[in-house]
Amino acid sequence: MEQGTSPPPEKQGGRRAMLAAGLGQITEEMGGLLKTPEARARAQEGAANDTPEVLPAVSGVQPGQFAGATATTSDDTGTFNGGSYRVSHRNTNSILTLQLAMGCPIAAKPGAMIAMSHSVTLKGNVKFSMKKMLIGGDVTHSTFTGPGEVLFAPPSLGDIHLLRLTGSEVWNVGKDAFLACTQGVVKEYKNQGFSKAMFSGEGLFVYKISGSGILWMSSFGAIIKKDLVEGERYIIDNGHLVAWNAKYVMERVASGGIISGMSSGEGLACKFTGPGTVYMQTRNPAAFTAFINGQRPEA
């Protein structure tokens, strides 16, 4: 090579690449020296486990798409003597679907049927009494007999839950909560006393449920289950009861006298004492009615 002449371009490129590689290695080593021992250990562990995280697949969502919140309440399915059931569209628009075998009867709240198979037999019974007339109870009830399919839904927006009765327990169920029951379930009216009738939100009479079989009950809003141990006390506001097998009394929960109770809206409430179980609904029908009336435009 003559003096004063530049090296060929390919040699210049090779030297630059070697120089860049050397500088990169020096920089990496210097960075490692400046790190604390704990940081160097974490870096080495990360390099050893440098594998891409695999996220669990979500049904109905393609890889790379955003998966939002999903329903937390799944369908409730099961069988009973003479058929099977499915509770779907949970929490607000629940539907009870029954598959009935030949001769299997189901008693249901009047007007609860959505649809049924042509092979299902429907019979309405009228049981008049002064008690039902005074308390606003159902004078009639419908009996559906298989074979075939029947769909039921409650009149209000809410959920459907079932109680399995074995013959040894007795449940109190609000008169508006009853939806349907299988053969073998005994449904009677029970007087719960004047004070509870006035302030519990359930009226003077409630259903006393016993026997063996399945009872489907509905709620206004979602249903919450609370199990109480021996001696445990739990307070539930008026109008939120669905079903219970524990004892309760009416008690003032607001301090500061009558004015405080009236202004807070939390005056008298139901105080339960365990053992037992209480089913509650997340919406209060009376409060919701007052809310709707308050939204009406003035004449």
C-alpha cells in the first residue's frame, strides 16, 4: 500500500465493526461492575429464565386481543327426581329451564312461565282463603306435568337460587321470593308477628317451607348467602331478606334517637343470631320504587 492512500472500504468497515463490538463489550462489563451484588444476581437469574411468559387462553378471544371482565357467576345445573334443571343468564335476567320426565309435576308461581313444550300439561288450581286475600298472597298456583321442557323467570330483575330440602330443616321464605318447587316440598303460610310484619319488609305472613325436594327462589338483584355460626350476630336492612332458617329480632341500629334513624334511613333492622343461614338480595324493592317515583317529571 502506498503512503498517503486510504485502506480499501471493505477493510474500513471490518475495523469499524470490530471497534463497535469491543466498545459494546467494555460498556457491558463496566455496567456489570457498577451494579450491586444483588442486582447482578437478579440479572443473571433473569438471563437464565429468559423465556417468554405464556398467558392462559381465554375462551372466545383471539391471541393478542384484549380480554375484558367476564361473568363471575356460572350456570347452575343439576338433577332431581323426575328431571333436570339449569339456571342461566345469572344475576339480573335469570331463567330456570326444567326438563321433565313423564308424569313429573312442578308447582310454580302464577305467571312465571315463559314457554313450554307442547307435550307439557298445565293445570291451574285456586285455593281461596281470607288469610291470602288479606296479606296479598297467591290465591292460585300452576302445576306443570311432563314430559317436556318448561322455562320460568321471576317478574323482577334478579337471580334464581335453589334450596335442597332433606326433610329435616324448615326455611322461612318471603312471599315474593317463591318461584317453583318439586313434588314433596310443603309450602305453608306462617305468621311472623306484628313488629316483624311492620318493619322487616316481608309482611305479616311468610312462607314456611319444609319437606323433601328442591325449591327455586328469586330475588330482586343478586343473591348473597351468609352462614352464621353458633352465637354469631348479623344485621340485615329491611327489605333485603329472601330466605332464612335462623332466628331474628327487630332492633334499632342508628344511634342518636328517632331523628338520626329517620335521616340516615337505617333505623330498625333485622338482627339475626346463629346458627343458621340467611339469603339476602342486593336490591330493596321499596327503595327502588321510591327512586323511580322520584325520577318522574312533575305534572
